[in-house]
Amino acid sequence: MYILLWCSYPPLTRLLAVGLTGLLHPLCFPDFDLGWLAWGCLVPLHWALTDLTTSKAFRYGWLAGTIAFVGTIPWVITAMNQYGQVPLAISALLMLLLAAYLGLYVGAYAWGYALLHRGHPSLIWLGAPSLWVSLEYLRTYAFSGFPWALLGYSQYQWLPVIQVSDMTGVYGVSFLVVMVNVAITSISQWIVHRKDELSIAFPKQQAIGVILILSISLAYGHWQIKQQAILDQSATSLSIGLVQPNISQDKKWDQTYINETLKRYTTLSQQTGKNLDLLIWPEAATPFFFEKEPAYQKIILSLLQENQSPLLFGSPTLRFETDGKPYLLNSAYILSPEHLVTGRYDKRHLVPFGEYVPLKSLLFFLEKLVVGIGDFKPGQGPLTLKLPDQPSELHATVGIPICFEIIFPNLVRHMANEGANILVTLTNDAWFGDSSAPYQHFSMAVFRAVENHLAVARAANTGISGVIAPDGGIVTKTSIFTQEALTTSIPLRRAKPSFYTQFGDVFSWGCVILTGIFLLSYRMTASDQHAQNISSHKT
């Protein structure tokens, strides 16, 4: 037990510290890629929270989080203004509102951090990371979910650290990063105040605990990378071709541009070679309803017969309600040179205000922020598709998270649980323009590979297309705004599913429970202290 005695920092000093955390946050993620900053980016915020009430801590945290996400998601303005035809001022305002919403989670963390620091200072190195993970987990599901730029994603390039996500999901990496931030805060405060008259003791328990957990995680990571390399050597390989056409978003749905679009796909597909196990085009590759256009079907089938390769591609699907009302599905089709359509997966997790308007009966006055071809509905049915006309040694089963779906760990986990031994994500990142978003989006796919021990192939309309190995290593990738055709091979996995694939977010729920225990314990201790104070006063 140690005594805390901090000077009262001036409000301006606290604001500067809060602002520093907010400014460092976007630098941790692509395309800045200064992931090492994440291990200390919360330290200024922690210092700013020193000796604050929980309500003030919340406000400082909210400000830090809002600044952080303004710098992390400015691409929202591009998507809405340039491609959604929303006026620039309104687009900027909506981005600020989204950043403020995401900042609330950092505010809640600051509130809890102040509480834990007061009630359980010796265990804050466990309590604070658990609280952070609990809030990230909540953000994954609240209001449809928006788990973009979770702190763990900043480490996508550091393979030994991220291997623990095969047990914990990306949330475990966030836990490690926050735990180190807390330890650095405690040690730095001890250094600054060790000569004070009533100085605190060196946080030995924190230092030992953090070093031990981090060392075990890194040792496991290095071991797991070696295991994945051994498995890759014995795995059957799938030869694939990836097509990145770089179709401009303003021309993508232009009916006069259909023939030029198909010509570009044909040329790039021919460059990938013949007799591939799978040729892959991106999300919504066809600017028409594939099922409704027999003339265009013949063009695509002719290409397949020439290449002698099955094709996986995205296309909208038109369906009708029982009352005759039409609706759309965002679909991925698998075509065979011999049998045409052999399977279709319909996107489950749609983009709110992009592919549909949530609570439309109440928000009837709102239109989609991104102009497209209409409202979509979530799909049903199986989560995986089998490749057609396979050699007996392949047995390839594909999980196909479409665009936004790749950022949801649990959805991709269910695909792996259903038997997928390869993941193929189709996307159209042209909506983001020349921003950090395509790089951020690509980095999240790295974790889906590690979590499920499955290779990921990614086909994008305008980057980043590429292949990610089961250990998260980026095998190959394209640039954005380029026409490219890639031919490569990826391993098919038949090994035992990872812990995360089998059991899901056990770690996250453990953090939720641990956070609840800490907060409940503080509440009970505070109540007992209050009762003792009343009793002493009466005496």
C-alpha cells in the first residue's frame, strides 16, 4: 500500500496532456504506421487524470477520444461529400458527431480509470486494461457496431505480439498495449515524485506483472510463428488470381461504362493466367444485376472457359418480398466454367446509413449517406461456399466476408467454425478516396488471419488487394488507385481450429467480469467507508 500525494496540475497542463494523447492516437494506425507509439499514447491522458473526480475525468477522456478519432476517421468526410453528395459542412459535422460518439468510450475509460486508481491502485495494471477491452467489446456491438481502429490493430505489423489473438481476438493485443501504458504511467509518476516528502513506493507488483505477461505473450508469439511456418510447408496450396480494376466510383454505376468495365476485368483476368484454382474479382464487380443480364453472363462465362478457372466475384442481387416489394442483397457469387453459378453468399452485416437506414420507420426523413443503387437487406443461409470442380486433394471451403464484415471478429470466426479453410474478402474501398481508410481496413484483415489460423485473400476495386498468411504476415499487396493483376498461392488449412475460432470472445467476457468485480468492490468499499464515517460522526 502506498500513499498518493500529487500536486494539482493546472487545467491548461491537463488539456495539453489530453490533446497530446488525442494527437498521438491517429499516428499509431495506417498509413502513419507508428504502431510503437501506441505503447505510450495513453500516458499523457493518465497523467491528466491524476487526482480528478470521476466526472471531470470523464470529460477529459471524452475530449481526448474525440480529438483522437477526428484524426483517425477524417475519411468519413470524403465518403459522404465526394461520393455521397452530402454538402461538405454537413459531412464535417457528421464526422465530428461520429468522433464524439467514439470519444465517449475513451471518456468512460477515463471515468473508470479514475475510480480504479482511487479504489484499487495496486491492481490498476489489470483493472484498467480490462475496462478498456470491455469498452472495445461494447463498441463492437453497440448500435450495429463500429469496431474501427481498436487499439490492438495498431500492432498489425508486429507479428510476435499479435499471435495471442488466436486465443483472445484483437482485444488481447489491446489489453497488452493498455497494460504497458498503465505501467509506464505508474513508473514515470514514481520517478517524478520519488523525492517528495510523502512519495509513493516503486510499483514493483505492476512492473513484475507487466514484464511477465508481456514476456509470455512474446514467447508464445515467436513459437506460434514457427508452428504456422511448419503447417504451411505441409499444407495444400491454392493457386489464385486477384484482379484490382481501379474503376472510378463516379463511373462504377454508369450504365454507359459497363462494356469498358467488363473489358478491363477481362484484360486483367487474362493476365493472371489459366487453370487457376480460383480467380477473384472485388465487391460489386458487376455494375448490373448478374442474374438478370444473360448477355453479360455470356461474356463472363466465355472468359471463364478461356481461363479454365472458377470465378468468385461480387454483384448485387435483386429479390422481392411476398407483397412484390423489391429489395437488394450484397452478394458474392462463385461461377464454374462448366456450370455457371455454383454458390452465392449474401452479406450479413450491412453498413448503417451506407447500405441501409436503421430504424427506417422512425428515421423515415433520412436517406442513405452514400448514394448507391438502393437499400440492402442482410442475407441468410450458409456462411461458406465450396469451390467447384476441385481436384480431390483440395477440398477448399471459402469464407467470404464482404467489405465491412472483415472488421467483425466474431462473424469471421463463425465462417471458420463452419468449415472455411480459406478466407476471401471482397471490398470496394474507392468510397474512401485517397485517405488512410484503405490502409486501416487492410490492417484489420491481418487479425482475422491470425485469430483463425487461415490465409486471407483480399480483392479490392482500388486497393489494397493482397494475400495475408495464417500468421498475419503480408505475403503480397497492391497500391491504391492502380490497375493490377496478381497471381499467387495460399495455403489451405485443415489443422485443428484455433482457440478463438472454437470458443470466441471468452477473454473479452473475462475482462467484462473482472471489470465488474473491480467496480463492485470499489462501490462496496466506498459504502463501508461512508457508513464508518457516519458512525464516527454520531459518536
